[in-house]
Amino acid sequence: MDRDMNLKRKLVSPVLMWLIVVAGIFVIFQLVPARFVWSRNIFTSLFVFPAGIYWLYFFLGALKVHRRAALSADKIDKLVTEGVYAQVRHPIYSADIILGWSVFFFYPDVRFLISAHWLMFVLLFWMRREEAVLAEKFGTEYIGYMQRVPKLFPKF
């Protein structure tokens, strides 16, 4: 039983997750020909600036509140619910998804479109795995947190 739990926790490693993301994007860029979905213009290019601000706020905010935030769920020793974690449960993943889509809008190539979908798919899958580990680790405290705080995007 302990061995299964340790294996489950190791499979939630962000290093493994990013290897899967990068490998998938590499394959996409090798197999899919370059072709614009629409022509690049000033309006779509403007998405990059607010997305960059969003990314900085949530990524740096997560690291400021909880230094171990970017580590595996197994290495997290306490549940943090203040700062950006009071707005969303997964601020770093939220920031990465917004940044990935803004790259597509900045450079609207079909390869970036597929890559943004791949990034989102992997991160959503990983969030589910992390939440299972955290719910098992912190019990009802984490389940209550899940009910109070949105997963990815803050309520305005």
C-alpha cells in the first residue's frame, strides 16, 4: 500500500509533467506544417501584454506565498490558502495556460494552436492527479478548500 502511494506521488512530479509538455510540443512542430490560422494583427498581438501581467502576478504570487509551490504535491508540507491561493487553487497552471494561449494569439500558427491545446490538456490532467494526492494528504481541509476556491480562473 505504501509503495503504491509513493509511486502515485512520484508520478505527480512537475518535472515529468513538463517533459511530457515539451516532448508533445516538439512532436507537434515536427509533424504539423506551419500555416497561419489568420493573419497576425495588432489586436491579437495585444493579448500578450495582459497575459504576461497575469502570468507574472499568479506565478510570482504563488512562489511568494509558498516557496514550495512549484514542487511536487508530495513535497508540499502545508496547505496554503492565502494570497493568490485564495483566488485560485492552481495559480501557476492558470498562468501557464493563459500564457500559452497568448503565444498562439501573438503568432496564430496552427502548430501553436495545437500546442496550446496540448499544454491545456496535460495541465488539466496533472491538476486532477495533484488534487487527488493533496486531498489524500490533507483530507477534509483540502476538500473544503476545493469547494470554496475555483480551480483555474478567479471569480471577478
